[in-house]
Amino acid sequence: MSIRHHLSDALLIAYAAGNLPEAFGLVVATHVSMCDDCRAQLATFEAVGGAVLDGDAAVAMTDGALDAVMARLGAPEIIAPPSPQEDFPAALRGYLGGGLAAVKWRNLGMGVRQAILPTSKGAMARLLYIPAGQAVPDHGHRGTELTLVLQGAFRDAVDRFGPGDLEIATEELQHTPVAEAGEACICLAATDAPLRFNAFIPRLLQPLFRI
């Protein structure tokens, strides 16, 4: 897999520090599982963070603190090896209960589908299915949108994005992503604010589809 578009250092540092909303953290974890370069960079940031903690003075724990933490964690989960049809990275399969066949899609029109994933407040995560050759309505952003390609590819005003590539869209970006011909494009996307559609119909349906 040839990945050309990577996570920023700022996102990797925030992830290593545990400062990202869950939806953004899911995108980062999924990309890191697909990208050797970002996985190595994340390990570097985590090592630096560990060294900083090692330099701090030790703090005594209360009696029974370890037992209390272990009790809250519960029994260890036994994870079965993935079957061949589980074609999504492990970090994402946990939110779906399986692979592609487990996704509960909702039609958005023109063949485009989405599946909103259960994450905590602060940002939303969703899977997007874009048929080959189909465009997503032209839109801008009121915040940040992370879009990770899992299958197929799309093009927009920025570049081409294939499997493993991540597009980081901010308020400055206005684009019309178009799935390449030949294969449907499936993406994992996370947003921390509603999109800004230009056409009337997408704006009208936006509250219904929670985009």
C-alpha cells in the first residue's frame, strides 16, 4: 500500500497525549494501523511523552488503587482472529461488530450511503460509501474534517486520495470529492462541526442526515 497523505504532527501529538475527541482518535488509530511511517512517528512522540513523565517526581498511590482500577476494567476480552471477510482495520471493526458486511448503511441519495458510528461528544465519525464515478455535493467546513480512504479512491481540488491516505480539511477548504471510476470509495470521516453545503437540497437535508 502506497500512502502519500499522512497525519500531521499536531494530530499525532494530541493522540499520544489523549487529547483528541473519540471520533478523531478513531480515524488516527485506523490510519496508524495502515501506515508504517505514522506508526513510527507516533511511537517517537509516545517515547518523548514517557521520558517527560519519567522526569516527574513520583506520587504515592493510595492503598487498593491498583485493585480498584483492575475491578473497573473487568475481565479481559478474548479477541478472535479476524476472518477473511473482516476487511477493515481492527480499530474500526470494534465499532462495527465485524467487517464490511456488518455495516448498517443509510442512503443519502445518488447511491451515496453513510453509517454513523457510536462515539462520544465533541466530534462525529461515520463511514461513507461513494459509488464509482459519483461526486459528494460541493461543500466547505465549519471546523475540521478528517477523511481516511479505506477502499477505492477519490479526487478533489487538493489531490488524489487512495487507500490509507488521509485528507485533513479545515475551514479554508471548499471541495467536491469524486470517487474514481472502477470501484466504489469507502471512507472513514470525522467532523467536529457541520459541513457547509452550497446547494439548497443538501442544506435542506443536512439536519436529517446529521452531516
